[in-house]
Amino acid sequence: MINQTPADWHAKRQSTVETATCGSEFVAGRTAVEQVIDIRCTLRMMGVAIDGPTCMFGDNKSVITSSTMPHSMLGKRHNMLSYHRCREAIAAGISKMFHMDGKQNPSDVMTEFLAHAVSHPLVKYFLFWKGPVEDGA
């Protein structure tokens, strides 16, 4: 979303097979971080001022928590690389990761068939999202 307008969407089968959801979520997170960096760079080249970090949402609470905490243990090398790429972007102020329950995740509108009663409230997140509510931290 750029200025509350969908600007880029990505869906691709991952090239690695994961035994746990956490690994595939980190690989997806790394892909999202690389896309965010690319879009931010493109916008800056066009003269658009970038104000603050890009907000990224995920429905896997353990991935979001471990991405925002710099001391986590991972076993597979490509998971470690994906984890550190996400951490690097957060530490550099490029992105921020937030947890969003799967039932409220607006990305499902673009990836799954949903009835109108389910999809309409999710589309409102795209159109009327005002930013994350800070919890006093």
C-alpha cells in the first residue's frame, strides 16, 4: 500500500521446502523486506519523500516476536539468513513488523476465495488503515 492504494502484490511458490511454518514465514518475510527496499528506493528515485518505516504484517506470532527481538536461535542456514535480513531492515528503520490475526488479515482478499460478508470488512483495512496504534512503548 502506498498512500492507502494497493501498489504491489506478490504471490509465488517458495523454492525451498520447509518442515515448519516458521521457516516458510521467515522466507516470505525476507522476500517482503526485499520488495519493500526496492519500492522505497524506486519512490526515492522519483522524488517521493519516505516518512518513517514501512509497516509489515504477519499472522504468525512467533515469527513476528522473534523478528523484533534480536536474540533468537534458528537451525537452518537459509532461515538464519532470512531472519537476519528481516532484523537488519527493522534495525535500520526500513520496516516494522506487526502481528495481525489471520481472521483480520486483508491479504487473504487477494489469495483466497472469500464470500462478500467476509471480504468486505477486510477490504476496509486497505482503504481506511491509519497506521499502527502505539502501545505506549
